[in-house]
Amino acid sequence: IKQGLPMVKDGGIFKVHTTHLINNAKDAGYRIVQVNLSAPKEVLFERFQKRVRDSQFVNIKLGNVKEERFWELYTLYEENKDEALPTYDTTQMTSEEIAKKILELCDHYFLS
């Protein structure tokens, strides 16, 4: 924020951190667009398991490899996500389609 660069923030698990970051960004003159990215919990768990498996073959150390922690984080996300925000299901839209929607939101909020 201090350098004035555009940024994208991933995740909203800890609402207090998200709120703090957004308030700092607004104080610095940033305009904010927020969205939720979602998928059915079964799909998210399958993706988690695949990341854990794949990390063993590419020598990447993941911060979380425990199933119990995955479910804790999933629950935190569900409890803290802002239902009023636009939500895009990553099983129903491609990443390109989601990016286009987010850019349209930016155009709407920043150019209108």
C-alpha cells in the first residue's frame, strides 16, 4: 500500500485482518472491489488433497497439509465471508470468465 501499487488480496478467512487491510487501503486512496470465489466443499477438499499429493513431486513445502486444518480454515472462511459480495463458483466458470467479471466490476465502480 505504501508504494501505491495496485494489489489483489486473496482470502478472507480472518475478518479482522481483511477489515484492517481494506481500511488502510481506503485511507491511502485505493478504491476497493471485493468478490468471493467459491466451490462446493467436496471440490475444495479434492483440490486440497491434490495439492498435497502434487507438492511431494515438485518439492514444494505447503503451509497446510493436514485434513483437520483444511476443515478449520474452510469453516472460518464460511463463517467470515461477506454474503453481500459478488460470488463466483470456480466449478461453474473458467478463470478467464471470472477475471472478465471482476474487470467489469472494476470498470463499473471506477469509471462510472
